[in-house]
Amino acid sequence: MPKTPPPVSPLPNKEDPNIDLTLRPTEWDEYIGQEKIKDNLKTILSAAKKRGESADHLLFSGPAGLGKTTLAYLVARELGGLIKTTSGPALEKAGDLAAVLTNLTPGEILFIDEAHRINPMIEEVLYPAMEARKLHLVVGKGPSARTLSLDLPPFTLIAATTRENLLSQPLRSRFGATLRLGYYTPDDIKSILKRSAAILGVEAKPEAIDILARASRGTPRVANRLLRRARDFAEVHRESVIDEDAARKTLAMLEIDEVGLEPQDRELLMTIIEKFHGGPVGINTIAAALAQDRGAIEDIYEPYLMTLGFLQRSSAGRIVLPAAYRHLKIKGYEELL
């Protein structure tokens, strides 16, 4: 007989603070989805190892939560080296970058998250480091200033960004490969949820997995978050499994509908429909009407709405498409189009 999964414990899980790390894949076989990107990476890394060289610098782009950081750690593991992690906003001055680069060991990986927020002045220091493994620094000020050139060990820079369009062309051109991650298929998300449920020691019914997968926005991070909230719901109600009812009530509690739209997504669509007759309307006008940052709208809300076919970007502005009207159950929308 199959082993019965352990019941959901009503006691706090001591690993919860580090649950994201617990669920993060540590082997290529555990990383579900993004098959083309994985194949490309394996080819690049295998060739580098065969030549005994550091791999080319890599740029990962795509919406948040798709696994860019996980890929960086898998690359480091594959190359058998260490990895240093920083972010664009953390590199405030050239000295910060110089301190990181001069402490690299041969074959080490330098991972820079949010690379589109790197200061342009710091990029100038990064160019020779990427191309010639040279660090050029200006020591002193005024007439006594002099240039100091330091040799750097072989290293691989991996940069991740959610907004590739904000990267300068000189920086983007220095990467050996640019890999763009896309939203995951429903089947991939279901596989991820099943794996995460097994790691968490939670039994989730197939019907519950289907419901959570459809609401996960094609994003593993969102899928795991919804699974954890469903587990919380089961714990509170002393249930031993996450069933269809628990999944639906979890989404209702979070105000997430069956396709993953959150209150902010619906507010964005309804604002365009009610205040601007469905569009077209400019992004700055939308941001002002919602009292939201333009970047948040472009990075967080619009990509998924466009994937669903609910929103269109045009030269004249944003337009709400018929599929959104049908999903929001707005009657007589044909007259608005």
C-alpha cells in the first residue's frame, strides 16, 4: 500500500523563515521548465569546462519570480566554483564594485541582481573588467591624480534584470549570451506545486493543484506562495490535506480570482474601462489615476495582463481587450469598443 503522507502539523514549521531556500532547486533535474534556456546553458557550461576556461558572461532577463537567481546558483554549482551575490542598487560607487572584483577568486561567479539599476558611472568600471579582466581606478584628485590598473582573475559575471530595456547597450553587448525567461506552462506549474508540496510534507489533492496552478500567473514564486497560504488555511481548520475547497477558500481569502488576477490587476483594468472608456490611454495618465509608480505598473501588472490577452500596448497607449471585459463580466462592453 502507498505510504500515507504525513498530516499537516498545527505546530509552527521551524523552517518557514528559510522556506524559499528550501524549495529552491539545487540540481538541474529539479529545475522544472525553461527547457530551451537550460539546454543553452548546459552547452555553454560544458564547452567552457572542456576548454578549462571561465564561462562567458550571462544575462538573465524576465519578470520577477521566474527563477533567474536559481539559475545563477545552478551555473555556479555546475562550474564547481563559488558565487558572490550583490545587486545594482547596492553598488553605489566605483569603490564598491572594485572591492567586490578584487576579492574574486579564479573561476568564481559574480551575480548582480537588478542589473538595470547599476549606476552608469559604475558601468564604466565594469566594461574593462568584463572584456579584458582589468580594473582601472583613478587614485587621487586634481593634477596629482593617476590611473591604477589591476589584473583580475578569470571570472563569470551573471546579471539578472526584470527590465532589460533599461540596460545600456554597451553593457548589454558585453554579455556572451542573453537568456530571456518566459512564464511557465500550466503543466510545469503543476509539477512545481507537486514537488513543493512533497518538500513541505503536505498532501494536496489534484483538484487543488489545478486550482492553485491556474491562479499562479505562470510564476513559480507565486505558485509556492499560494501553496503555503493553502497550507496555512489547512492548519487553521485542522485539515490533513489541501483539497479543492481549501484551495478555493484560500484564493477567496487573498482576493485572487481563478486566473490569478489580484485586486491591483482588476483595479488597473477597471480604471482604464471606467475612466478612459477602455483606452487607449498613456501609461503616465494611468499611473496618476492609480497613484502608482509607472515602473510598478510596467513590471508587475502589465506583463501578465498582456499574456492573458486582457491588455494591449499600442503607440497611442494602453487598451483593454474584449477578453478582459468578458472575464470581468462587464455587460454591453461591445458598445465601448
